[in-house]
Amino acid sequence: MKTYLYLFVMAATTYLIRVLPLTLIRKPIQNPFLRSFLFYVPYVTLAVMTFPAIMNATQSPIAGAAAMDARCRVPGYQKNPALFADLWAKSRAAAHTIY
């Protein structure tokens, strides 16, 4: 019975986190600081998910650090982040093929 209670609490929390901002904020956000903060949230979320995956793509953290360093040196990365996503996907596939 406790399991169902835990599931309900988790579902309600997830639902509220997603629905409350939509229902409470009706007007456009005028505060420049808050707007700039919200502008960068998707990039930070992507970075938080991507960097640990790069470091753990192989069994060796040293190889992960080398991959991170190589990513920073790719020409055009700053202008085209999709290039990094493509290279990262290929390196993950290669790492899974090897191991």
C-alpha cells in the first residue's frame, strides 16, 4: 500500500511542477534578469545531462576527459552545436561497439 502512496506523491509532484507555471503566470515576463535566466535554462539542462554522459562513455574517466577536450577543439562547434551532438552520438556508438 505504501508503494501506491509513493507513486501518487511522485506523480502529483511532477504534475504540479509542470502545470503550476502555466496556470500562475498569465502575463509575459517583463523582468530582464528572470527572462535571461529562463533563456539559459534549456542549455544548462542539456549540459547537465551531456557532460556526465561524455565522462562515462567509456570505462576510463581519462578517456572521457580526452573526449571532452577534443569536443572543445572541434572547429565550428561554437557556431554549430548540432555538430557536437552528431560527433557525440557517433562516439557513443563507437564506444558501445568496442565494449
